[in-house]
Amino acid sequence: MSLRINDTAPNFTAKTTHGEIDFHSWIGDSWAILFSHPKDFTPVCTTELGYMAKIEPEFTRRGAKLIGLSIDPVESHGKWVADIEETQGATVTYPMIGDTDLAVAKLYNMLPAEEPGSSDGRTAATNATVRSVFIIGPDKKIKLMLTYPMTTGRNFDEILRVLDSMQLTARHKVATPVNWKHGDDVIIAGSVSDEDAKKLYPEGWAAPKPYLRIVKQPR
Ligand code: BEZ
């Protein structure tokens, strides 16, 4: 079954570099970023996992926890951490799931399409997870899904930007425009009447169209 935004993130138990976890219990009251990579000891993945280690404090500041995943065993993840530290100058302290039986990969549709011609439709390459990212809220609902190809490293700053937007729009009746970043002007939600908007934003707003009402980012 394919997952959709607002679905409850499927729960699972899994072996990680921090021991066995129950996913929902591990999330607790936090936000969670679940992200998969194709293979340990590969170049693009090494840069990605290193960058996530570097910016982990930014996720912590936003009340979000990180958890990586590939089909490699946790022992392999543990050994790879030294290479990431040596080449990327950052220590991975977030847990990594060793999904050797592909259970979580299948649950979250992290595997690429099967290749026609192989006996059971799967090969070593198609058994490796693609570069998926899930943002899961404290309510355990899926808030964002991203899927990138094997050869393209992700922009994890985008995940921070989306978290900022989601956390702001959960507190205020606003939406964030294209390429918005924290501190930029926002859009008053369509569900807010002009009358209510006057109470919320007594200093007014710019409205190039009646449906496009731009206002300073509320605190
Ligand atoms: C990489 O991380 O460099 C990589 C991994 C799997 C396939 C292609 C590239």
C-alpha cells in the first residue's frame, strides 16, 4: 500500500546502532526525520550522513530527532562511522537502522522498481533503498515524503526549511510562499476572512490579488 501525507507512519521494531527500537516510542513527543541511503561505504552516502551529523543540532533545536536506514547490518553502520568522521569531520551520533530483511524498506516503499528479467524481479541493486526522507510529526503522522535517485545527494537544508514552515503554519493561520525561509514574509491563509485578518494583523498586509495577502512573519 502506498503511503500518503497525513497517513499514520507505520510502526515497526528494528535493530539500530543504538539497540532495538519501537519506532513510535522512539519518536515520543518529538518530530522525526527518517531517511534511507542505498549503501554504507559509498561516496554520496558518506557525504550525506556526514552533513546530517553536522547539522543535527539544528534539528534538535526544532525538537526533531534523526534516524538513518539502509539494508546494511548495524555492525557495518558502526564501522562506517569512522570513515564519515575522517572524511566529513562530523561524528554520527544519531541511530541508524540495519534493515537487513528489508522490512522497513518495504513498509515505507523505499525500494526502487523491480528490474524485468531477474528471476524474482529483484537484484542486489534493486534491493538497496533509494534516498528517501520522511518527516513525521509528534502525532506520528507523515508530514513530508521525498525520494531522490541513487546518484544525487539530497539538500538536507531543505528539510530544516520545511520543518520551519510546518512548525510556523501549525502555530499561525499562514502559509509560506516559494523559496520562503525563516524570517521572510508569509501568506495569510485563505480560511481567514479579511475581517479576522484585520484583528490578527492590525498593521495591514499587501494584497496584489484578493487571494494573495502578504504579511510579515508572525512570531
Ligand atoms: C553513493 O552513495 O555514492 C552511491 C550509492 C549507491 C549507488 C550510487 C551511488
